Amino acid sequence: MNHGYKLRRKLRGIIPSAVRDCSTNKFQYTSFLKFEFHNKKIIKQTPFGSVCVIWSVSNKTPLIVHVLLPRPGLSAEDQAFALFPDSREYSCAEIDAIAVSIKAYLEGENIKFSLKSIDLPLCSAFQQSVLRATYSIPRGSVSTYQRIAVSLDIPKGARAVGNALANNPFPLIVPCHRVISSNRHIGGYGGGIEMKQVLLEREGIGFDHTGLVIDNRFHF
């Protein structure tokens, strides 16, 4: 069994949205296969480990296809190898500037990213609406899956919102770490709960001794 196959099996439960249809929870590898030979990557070292920015050119414009964060027990490089096996390290000024900003953000700087840098149409219409709503959550505030669902006029859609954010291809650029559970538990995060809590604490969000969010600055 080769290394790439083992990694793909390891990633089956945490495959990102660009290769998983979050509305059906089924794997759709073909969505990326047509881009696979055109994907490039930039790797930056951060205090949390390496971050890999996958990008491609669409209509002569370089756009980010995916941001891979290090996961507990799984590096961004290994994820890139498994999910984008034909990607090669390659830089351009526009994407490198964003990768540098991601590194700076993870080092504690206050960075506001632009949605213009990401290939948002790779996501379904529903996921795009969730990501846009999440993007509007300002630094120093949090929201919940339920609040976002209500803001999208789907009051019973908290689970669907959670699935869309669990498969967010653009973490940090779309700050899904600012979304928590309605019971104030921190909720899941692709980069791990520890990273999520550190990011929120840097943004001024408080936690009690049990790990519950005690801040009342809710968006929506």
C-alpha cells in the first residue's frame, strides 16, 4: 500500500468540501480532477506548523482553491500530497502576498482577508451563502451555527450550516473559527480545538475554566 493511498484513507473522514459535496455528504473526487494538473501550492511555516495554500488560475486570475491547515497528527504537506498529488510548489506575487498574510495572522497580527482572492464558485450555492455570512463576523465577536442559519432564513438549518463550515475550503480567510455551538462549547475546527481557542483568545474572546465561551459579543 503506497503512501498516497494510506493518506487518502486517513483523510476520508475529514475530506474538505472541494472534494466532498456537503449537501449530500458524498465524496466527489471528479470536481477536483479537472483542476488537478493545474494546481500549484505555496507552503508557509507558522507557529502552528506548516500551512499549505493551493491555488490555480481561473480566467487569467490566480485564485486560492484551498487552504490546508495542520491537523492533529496530519501535516498540511501530507494533506496536499493526498488531495492534490499533482500540485507543485509555485509562487506568484498575488498569492504569495496572501500566504504571507496568513502566516502573519497565525503569528498574531490583525489581518482582514478579501473574498476576491478565493475561488468561491467551487462551492455550492448554499455553502457560498454560509461562507459569506461567516466572513461577516468581525474580529472580537463570535456567532453560532444556529444564528447563522436564522440569518439565512433557515431556522432549522444549524446542522447544514455546521456541515458547510466543517468543510470550509478557506479557513482563516473565511473565519469559521469564530463560529461556536449554541451551548457555548467551542465546537470543532479543522486545525484542531487548541488552535481554534488560541485564535479566539487572541481576538479577545474569553473562556471559563471548563472551556466554555463566556463572551457575549455575538454576531447576528
